[in-house]
Amino acid sequence: MSTIPWESPVKKKLREGLPVFGAMIATSSVEAAAQTASLGFDFLWIEMEHSPITLETLRHMALATRGLPALPFARVPVNEPWMAKRVLDAGMSGVVFPFTSTPELARQAVAGCRYPPLGRRGSGADLARFGWPDADRYFDSADENVTVIAMVEEARAVENIEEIAATPGLDVLFIGTSDLSFSLGLRNEQDHPKLREAVDKVLEAGRRHKKCVGRTAFDPHKVKGYLEQGFRFLAAPTEIAFIKAGVKRYFEVAGKP
């Protein structure tokens, strides 16, 4: 048995300035999660805010992806310590917190993912230990390796971004450009100067406070530009979107009318 502590490959890459890519899982298919976890992604973004995926299904996905290259992360429906505790105890390696628009919520997100005295996570992690790469030292290993992602998706989050970005223990500032656009009164307009200005402000705060910044990267033709901007945590499309794109391409090549 190795005596070298396990290190999250996602956190390792981010510390080294390398990009990480995750696929979104939006259906309750354990098979889809397991298959996608073996395709080369660094993490799975298991979507619990905008999909019917339950905690029970999340646990099955954690079991099905043990030992596969992509680490399982969950976007929870609410920024609450009890919600973070439940998905971490199910075996998640990272938590995405929606609408983290104040420094208080940023600190709460971190606290929900750390054991006392560092945070407020409860200690009932029997299920989480099963399949964790460093199970014998789970409490310390989880504190060191769980990835904490705060979503910036409201105008007030941009207003508070300096304090949010300065939060100790926060790993990623993830810009939800769709909700942020709505919050700015733009009705999901993605090319508006007002939205670009907000995005630039978050990127600058991330650089200043040494926090990685992420965003969706649904169009592969735009990924190079995102990397040049400074994004390092990129969320690819859902498994459904990949299926649709594959079918469309198949019919184009096959010449189906």
C-alpha cells in the first residue's frame, strides 16, 4: 500500500496552471455517467440544480465511476452546508455552489466542505470512504482534496467579487454567463459589452487572488479563446447534447434527408 497521500488530479492540474475539462451529466443514467467518466474528461459535473437527479442516483454514480479518470462533482440546488454534506457523504470529490453572490456565502460554501476546526462538515462519511483513493486518512484527505466551486451568476456577485475571490479555501470562481446575463438585464444576450465587462472583472479578481476561473465551453471552436482569456475550469456540454451532436453529424455524413 502506498504511503504517499492521494492528490486530486483536478486540483493538481489547476495548481500547475493547466486547464481541466468536465462533462455535464443531466440525466439519471448511471451508465451514462460511467461511460462519460472514461472518455478523457477530468471531472463530471453531475447536475442536481436543473435536473431530476436524486441523492440516491448520485450515490450510484459515485460507485459506478470509482477508479475512472473523471472525478465526480455535484452542482447542488442550494448553497447550504447540509446540502454539501449530503453529496460529499455520497462520495463526491467536488461541490459546485450556485448563486454564491456574497462573501458570506463564499465562506459558507468552503465551511460546508471542510471538517472542524476548518469548517462545519459533519463526520458521518462511512459511504464516502468506500472508494475514496486515500480512505484510511479520509478526513484529512477530503479537507485537502475536495474542490470547492462558487458560481458567479448575479450582478451583486460581480459587485462583491474582490471579497468573494479572497475567500480562503475557495478553488474556483465559475461564471454562469446565462444567469449573469439575465441578472444584468440582458435576457441571455451573450455578446453584450456589459456582460463582457463583468466577465473581465471576475477574471481579473481571480488572477489577483490566485483563484482559478471557469465557465461553460459548449462550443469547441471557442475553447482556445477561453484559454487565452485565462479560463482554466471548463464545463463541456451535457451527455444529451453530445448525443444530439453525434446523431446530427452521423446523418450529415450518411446523407439522410
